[in-house]
Amino acid sequence: MSDICSFTQEDISRLRREMAVLAGGDGDFELTCSVGEGLKAEKDHGKAHVEAEDLNALSRGLFQLLLHREEETFYLEQNRHFRKCGILVDMSRGAVMTVEAVRRLLRVMAGLGMNTMLLYTEDTYTIKEYPYFGYLRGRYSADEMKEMDEAAAGYGIDLVPSIQTLAHMGSFLQWNDSIPLRDQPTILLADDEDVYRLIEAEVRTMRENLRSGSIHIGMDEAASLGLGRYYRIHGPTDRFDLLSRHLKRVVEICGKYGFRPMMWSDMFFTLGSKTGDYYDLDADIPERVTDALPEVDLCYWDYDHMEKDFYLAMLRRHRRMGRPTVFAGAVHTWQGFVPNVQRTEATMYPAMQACLEHGTETVLGTIWGDDGNEADMFLALQCLPIFSEHCWLGEKCTEQHVRKMGQRVSPLPPEAMEAMRAWFPGPVDRRTGKGLIYGDPLYPFLEYPEDSPEAFYKRGTEALRVLENLDGNSLCPETVYLRYVFRVACGKARVMTELRRYYEMGDREKLKQAALEIIPPLLEDYDACMKAHRKLWERDFKRNGWELLSLRYGACRGRLADVQDAVMRYAAGELDSLAELEEKPLPSARKGGMQFFQTYTVPSHYI
């Protein structure tokens, strides 16, 4: 139970106001609160009482009372099944949330009874000794970090720094001043004292600005550790030993500043796998490595499995390493423009069931923004209850519980929440919608086993019908945005299919007609979509990073206008052919099937 002996009246009044904002109204009842195990909330004809173990549980209890404010009587009794339950929010893939947006997110977490937030900042915070650290990236100032920390503490939420101390440092290592710190373009040079001075500056900065006793030190996805400049300087080395030495130094630095560290666990399994696979259950991790592990929690991240037994097997493998295990699942926000709710549900329900069965104490839902952070995270609030409701209801948690709570915290009307699901063909990771927005109008790179432009158009137009039937005068910005991304994707699907069809038929007149009827309104929809997207971005994020999406929208619009020009010249006999449409389409044959342009895409570490 919390060390709090009692709640102050100031806390009770403040949290009641905050939860009334989230619940959409206050209730006409007299309220008293006290400290006790778990959470109890009850109301009986104008009098209400909440007994809660800490401020975070109190917030959840008040939110529940206010959701049922019209009822004469109400009773709720719950206990946490995970000691810590929260989210990790990506502030490093081009988008850094404003302090005000973080405050809004913290309010939602408080209402759900989620007590932990990790701010994932690779280089998006200020270190005075390193002026290029976070340069032009929207980095947080010390005052901003302290303000967010104070807001989190007011809800009983632990704001945990999440930094990188090995890989994923490409944005900082790109600068000339950083070259001596590189092993690889995105990996720090282990065994180097200048690197440890940088890491100490990172950790010290977090201690100066945040009160948490925990810190996430990253260390994931460094598969080429020791194979770049380190190899040229030192020659071949046992990479398990190199990782262990580096980890020991970083943990010592964390301890110096009063932090208990946690780290992603994948490097141990990847180095121990004959195929370099994190999820290789036969990975051989030498006993000397586990015996040498310093005091660090291991963070098992898994976003894609759909079988409870697999999660259990990996959790057991982590337990054998002799350190506490944190589970990090996913809210699938990084697959382009719209969160993949179906995939989140298909992967996280079995994950939460496994964590409950295993006795995992800490669970996190990661909200990543890979490839430019196209999907605003407030579109994904309906997914957070997958974690919170399993925390508070345990094995009794059902899909109905999750969906009901999701509707209460999401800004979207229920119809829009359902329509949004049509962006994906199901729980698979098939980014047809993203491909339609970015993809070249003439090249056929969007055929998957589970999806196609034609299939998207069929379900997308139905979703669009639902979205456009909603009351236009009361739509939230998220719903307006959804309308336009579906309009653009559906319009692009028509362009891709009809231009090729009429060209292969040899019907120049229909080809011309299609270009004139479809492309001009699609260009207008691109403009409107960009404006709706920018409105969400500027509400929730600093302007830094928007330039990437602005450039992408501009490129798509420019290419579409160019295609219209080429089609019109072909129809007029000025061009003998449209070379892009001459070759017979072949099955997609590139890694992941996620590239949408003819020749190449920009490497991910530049995005």
C-alpha cells in the first residue's frame, strides 16, 4: 500500500475537477475519500466515498463515480493485478509531444488507473554540454521536463526516463562532433571513456529533472555491436563480453544517481541465437553472461505474437536469467496514419493473459512512432484499456470491459472508432492504406496475399460513408482527419486500378475521362488531408518533425499532377505509351512488401 496517510482536500478537489473533464461532467453528490488497500468506490443517494491506496487509484475511482453520476447508487471494488501498469510514449521518431498534450494524456491514464509513463527520448532532451544533442529535433528543456514530472506526480503517475545508451543514437551521431563516439552510424562505441561521459551526462540530466527511481537505458537492436569502428580499433572480441562490460558501466552510472535501471532484453537472445532471432526459444545465453548480470530489470518486448503459450515461454526464459522482468507490449500506432486496433487486440489480449498467469509485476503498452509518426496517438486511446482493465480486473477482464472503457476515453464517436478498423484488412500488418497515400499512381507495388487496392476500396468506401454521415458540426479533429485519410486512400485506389485497366484496354478516351474525373478532386483531398493532419500535429506535437510529412504530402501531390499531365498527353497522341504501365505486374517481391515507390525508399535511420 502507498505511504500516503490521507488525501488532502486539495488533492480530492483537484482530481475531481480533472476527472470531471475526462468524464464529460461532474455529479451532484457529497464526496469523502480515505486511504485503503486497492480501490473501493460507492455512492448512495447523494453521498459518495472512495477508498484508494494512492492518488492514481483515487483518480480511477473518481472517474468511475463520475461516469455513473446519473445513477442513484453505485458500487465498485477492484485491486491491481500488476504492481505497475502504464505506457511508453515515443518522443524520438520525428514527433515530440507538447507539455499540454502530455498533460491530457496523463489525465486519461489517471482515469484508467495507469500509474507509469515512460518518455522515450533518444536525444530529444537538452544536455548543456552537448549542443548537438537533440539539435533541431524539438528537444525538451529542463523546465518542460520538470513541468511534466510535476503533472504526473499529481496523478500518482511515475514519469520514468527512457533513454538510449548503446544503439538508436543515429540522430545524434550524424553530427561531425559525434564521430569519435560512433561504433556504427547508430551505435555508440563501447569501452570508450568519452562515450561514458556522454552517458553520465544523459543520466545526470534525467536525475536533475525527474523524480523517478527508475530509468530505462535502452540497449536494444544493436546487432552489429563491436563490428564497426570498435572492430577496426580493437579487433575481434566476444560480443557477449563486450555487451556485459558496457552494461556494467552504464548500471554503475545509474546507481551513482540513484536510479534502478531496466533494459530491453533482445540483445541477449539475439546474440545467443544461431539465426539472430530475438524470439528464438532455443537461443543459447551462456551461464557466465547471466551470472554477470548487474542489478538491472529485463524488459521483454513483444508486439506480434498471438499465442499465450509463446508469451509464457519467453517470460519463463527471462525468469531463468535471474532478474525481474518487465513486459512491454504494443499499441500498434506505427503502421501508418491510423492505429491498427485489430492487431493490438489480437496480440495484447493473449499477452495480458500470459502476464497474469506468470505473475508479471510490470506491464507497459508501447506507443511507437516509427517512420515519421504519421498516426496521432490520441487516435489510439481506445486501446489503452486493454492494459488498464486487465490490471484492475485480472482474469475477469473481457473484451466488453475494454471496449466500453475505450469509448469513454476516446475522443472519437463509437461509429468512427468502428470505421477506423477498415484501414487494415484484419490483425495482419499490411499497410495498404499507407501505401495508397504514398504509393506511385502507376507502379503496382500494393498487392499482398491478404489485401489489394480493390479490397481496400471496397471496405474503405463503406467506412467513409459512415464517417461522412456523422454530424459535421460537432466532429472532433480526429474524426475530420479520418474522413480525409480515407478519402485520399480510396481515391488513390481508383486511380491505380482504373488508369491501368483503361490503358491495358487501349481506351484512350476512358483513360482521359478517368484522369479528369478522379485526379482533380483527389488533389483537393490531399490538400484537405494535409491540413487536417497538420491541425492534429500542431495541437499535440512541437512543429519539429512536421517538415518530413509536409515533404511527403507535397511529393505525392506533385507526382499525381505529373501523372495527370502524362495521361492527357498520351490521350492526345503526344506520348506513344505510358512506360510505367507497359510491364505486366508481378507479385510484390521486396522485403516486407512495405515499399511503395519504384526504385528505393529512404533508409529508415534517416526518417
